[in-house]
Amino acid sequence: MAGAKDNNLSASLEDYLEAIYNLAAESKVARSKDIAKLLSVAKPSVTGALQILRKKGLANYEAYGFVTLTGAGRAAAAEIARKHEILKSFLTDVLGIEPGLAQRAACKAEHTLGPKVISRLLGFIEFVGNENDSGYDLAGKFKKYYARKRTR
């Protein structure tokens, strides 16, 4: 299974892949103008990114047409989206960060922390979830600790 890192994708190209993936999940297809709006970028930037993704075998794109992901593109985008959602969930559910801020922070973190740090962080998040399933609410204990600390 090809992943985003197998294709040496920049953070920006990962954002485009994730945007196409999310748009296609909502309306079955993605269009350049919708990608531009979602990412707050100019349409020519979208066109350039789509051409690169097409050359890498991750997206199907023809000028003025719909954008779809190839099998490899879907797999890479699903992995990017999964990491993003786990990070966002950690920030909101464990650390108590407001959802909008958590969304932006998760997007930045998934690109800047690097694969080793992200892998370790995802492992920790899974551990916290498993501990909660076994009756020990580590996240809940942290929230109480932090609430007490802030009131001092």
C-alpha cells in the first residue's frame, strides 16, 4: 500500500490529498473550486497541486473536470485523515482544547512533528484509550488535574 510519505509529499500536497478525500466523502466528487475554497488558496495553486498528484499516480484530474483519487491516493489520504482525526480527538478529548483550535493545531502537528513523533504520539493516544476501556480513565484524571491547576 502506497502512502503519502512513499510519494515524498510535502505538507501542502498532503493537505490537498486530504481535502479531496474529505470533499469526495461528502459529495462523491471534488472540484477544483471546492478544493480552493476549503484550503483558502487560489485556483491556479490547486491546478498545480493536482497536476503533481496526477503525476505521482494519486489523483485523476483533467482540466475543468472532477477530481478523484486513485487507489493509492485514497489509501494515502485515508492515512492522513486518520492521523489528523486522532490528533484532533486527543487535543479536544484529552487536553480539552476548543474544537476549532484543535482542528488547526492537528493540521499543523501532523506535518511538522515528523513520522517518528507522530507514530509515538498515536501509540500514546491508543494507550490512553485502552486504559480507559479497562477502567482507568487517564484522560479524565488529567482533565481534573489541569482544572485544579488552573484554579490555583
